[in-house]
Amino acid sequence: MRWVLLAVGVFSPLALAQTWQTARAPGFVVQTASPEDARHLPEVFRVLQKARRDLIAAGYPPPPAVRVVVHPHLKSYTAATRLPWFILAAANRNRNQIDSQRLRLLLERGALERTLRHELFHLAQPAGWPRWKAEGMALRFAGDRPRAKPLDNIGEAELERLLANPPDPATLSRAMATAFWWVGRWQAGQNLRQQP
């Protein structure tokens, strides 16, 4: 895979002493501030390019240009996303951007490919989907199978609230498992309606 690496200096006030590097491949720009993270760029681009092809084949065309920002530390990530520490990455549909915690953290958890595929799906999904459907479909596209037990007797409004603002990692895991299960049920209903 061909990509170009450029030093771009300071990216934001949160990274005062950081030298950001920008790497490009067709359809993607990845910014890193750590040489350790930059070493993983070939794998990142491989995952992103394959995910782009898979999205197009599934009928979910991604934006023509996506920026991935790999934050150098948790403070930078949480300031940019306003998300808790236990959410590893986030997609911003308005900016066609994925913000991620350190690649080392994703690799240690065996979650690099699943995380990038999940967040890229969010950039390609149709507008207006409820959060449970978006999260469940993103999990399935990423090849993720939640291990947590789905939440019992929960309504859509409460599931939406928990997915948008999870109080802790365990609740998020159960809410995501519920979204995964609901999407499976929804897809089964769609398949039944399409049969003659």
C-alpha cells in the first residue's frame, strides 16, 4: 500500500509539544503524534481500504475522504470527543472523521480492525437511523460479537439513552449487546418480509 507521511507541527493546543504526522492513502488521511503509532500505519490503511471496499459492496458508500486522528494521550482524545475513557474511538459524521485512542491500546485489546471498521461504518450509514440500529449494524459489519448479556425488559428510549451516555463500561457492553441482538431480530423480520 502506498502512503505519504508528512510532519505538520502542532495540531491543537492540547498537544503543545506534539509533532503531528500526516499519512495519506486513497480516500484516507491519518494523523498520528507518536512514532509508535506511525509504525502501524500500513496495517491501518490495509484495514481501512478493505473496509471501504466491503462497505461499497454492501451498499453503504463511505465519504470520499475520511480523516482518522489517533490521539497521543487520553486527555487529547476526551477533550476532542467529550467521551469517557472506556470508549476507544468515535466517528464524527459532520467532519467525516474518526477519532481514536492510541493504536497500541487497540492492538493490545485485539480491537484495531474491529474498531476501525465499526467507526467507518458509522460514517457510511444512512442518516436518521436510531442509535440502536446504527450500533448493532456497525457491530455486525465489524465482525464483533458482544459477549455481554443483553439488557432485559428495556424500551427503545432507554436503550438509546444508555448508548448515547453510558455510565460505565459494563452498562455500555450490555447496551451494545442489546443493539446487536435487536438488529439481528430486525434483519430476520426483513428477510421474512422479502420471502414470497
